[in-house]
Amino acid sequence: MLFNKKKTEEKIDRSTRILPTHVGIIMDGNGRWAKKRGLPRQAGHKVGAATFKKITRYANSIGIKNLTVYAFSTENWKRPKEEIDALMDLFYDYLIEALRDFSEENIRTIFIGDVTAFSPKLQQLIHETEAISSDKTGMRLNIAMNYGGRDEIVRAMREISAEVAEGKLQPEDIDPALISDHMYTFGQPDPDLIIRPSGEYRTSNFLLWQSAYSEYVFMDEILWPDFSTEDLERALDEYARRNRRFGGV
């Protein structure tokens, strides 16, 4: 569904509003934000990283239990080398800051995707960030890096096939629950709501298995660096208006 800021909506009482348990965000529009301002694309990514930290803290503060953000896809390697190098430096700097700034936040950080493609120093920092936050009991933050929904499903199929070949599983044991247990997000509920700013109306290979019954809110009037806590609230209001039937009546 397209979310239009100008549309008149029924008023939602936020004091009694039911929140989604798991929110996914496709953080889109950094490059276009920079281009509109005559800046290099890297400048948009830097501002987008600051927006990410702000939204993460806010989501935790209002009681979101699980948040998954799309930071770098398996397809993003096709971008110019200069931009990729800048993104890798930005990820590294962000993790250094996160280890310092998020130390007091009750947020558990998990990286989903094939992180072995990153430099050894970035991989080490990723593992350190996960380890330091592993005992946190608040919001679970999934950062999707070198992530693709199709690759995730292929990875799960390979793992399951290996278990069948080893005699640990029988083909008839394979069901949706088993496949879910082989996803990066195993043990977490599927996303109830997925938000995409920037005016693009596609899933872009994000959480393909998990999003079978997710509600989508596309926000066409805002790019990710300008995304505010009130924009998140508007998306949560829209989610609260939805009638989720999961295939029923």
C-alpha cells in the first residue's frame, strides 16, 4: 500500500495502539538525497547512518521487540568501487561508535547475511559487536549486510539437503517451520510490518521467506536520510489500521 502524507486518515489513539512485534526497514534513498543537494553519494550514506541510529534508539524506547534494517544487499556490490569502499569505511566507523554509544542501550545486535565477504577487520568488529551485546534483553536489532533473500533461501536449502544426506533428516521432515529454523532470523517472529521510504515500490530481495504475510508501508514523499521518528509513528499508525487476516476471512 502506498502511504501518502496528504491523505486524510482516521485518527489513531497511540496510547492504546497495538505495535508490531517485528519491524523491517528498507533504508532507501541515501544516494538520491545526496544528488538532490549536489553532494557525493557517500554524504547521503553518512546522514543515513545517523538516521539509522536515531530510529533504532527510538524504536527500542517505544517497545518494538525486533527491528531488521537493510544496510547492504548482495546486489550492492555492483555499485562503483569508490562508493563501496566508502560504505565499508562507514560500516567500520559506525560499529566503533556503536560499541561506545550503544553500550548503555538495552539492544542486542545481530548481523544477518554472509559477512565472510567483508574485510577481516570488519568481520572482527562485527563479531565483537554481537558478543558484547549478546546478553542484552531489550530490542533485537538485525542488521542485514551482504544479505539477499534468495541467497538466504539457497543457504537454508543447502543446509537442509546436507542434513538429509547425512541421515539427520528425512525428506518428509521438511516443512515451513524447519525452513524457518534455517533462516538467519531463526527464533524470531516474522516481520509484521516492513517500511520502505523513497518512492520505490518493491521488496528488493529483503526477507523474502519471512515476509509472506507482512504488511508493507511505502512512503513516497521521503528519502531515508530525512526519515524521522514521526515518520515511523505514521507507519505504525497505518499498520494499526490494517485488518490482518492471514488468508482467512
